[in-house]
Amino acid sequence: MEEYRSHAHSVSSCKYHFVWCPKYRHPVLGMVEKDVRKLFGETAAHFGHEILALEIADDHVHLFVQTNPDHSPADIAQQFKSYSGKHLLERYPKIRASYFWGGGFWKVGYYVGTTGAVSEEVVERYIEETEHAPE
């Protein structure tokens, strides 16, 4: 069943699937997985996101979040990546020295996809077939 969030003047269902990697795609996340989970949880709580799923491989993460419509996907990625990256480099100076000499923990880019309860085809058909009252 679809879960909606109610706001002062709207109702939303904004869910995003993100994937991103450490810089140079170094396989270091297994060494810091517990901290990544904790830092992502802190980020979600601070910004009002809900983590629906989190999978951490050695060289990339999958993050599935639900949030409010006032957070753009770019903002969400920046929030999770900047906070966790800063703290991971501080907590693991040996990893920083060995793998991230250029500064920054995460690669600049990321993947984001949206999800919803209906397909593109259903939305297109609804818009095309629904009679709209003239203004």
C-alpha cells in the first residue's frame, strides 16, 4: 500500500533510489559499514528523511529514501554524502592516507531514480483521457 506524507497544503509520496561510490571506486565501505549506517541514520533524522532500504557493498551504496517535496534529489545526495564523507575521513585517518589523498570520500556523481505507485503509461493515459473542465 502506498504511504503518503501530509503537509500543511499538500500530500506527497516522494521516494528516491540513490547509488554512489567512494572516490576512485575504492572497495573500502566494508571497513566502515557500521559508521556509514549510523551517519546515514543521523542525516535522515536531521533532515526528516526516512530510509526505506540501505545496502552497502564494498565499492558503492544503494539508498532508498522517502522525503518531503521541498528536498530536491540533488539536495538529498549532498546531505548524505557531505556529512558522512566528512566524518568518515576524520574517523579513519589510515583509510584517508591510503585511499583518499586528494580529499573527499565520495565521487562527485550519483544515480537517482524515482518510484511511484503507478507507471508512466498510467499517468499519461490519465492525463490524455480525463476530461478537464474549461477554465
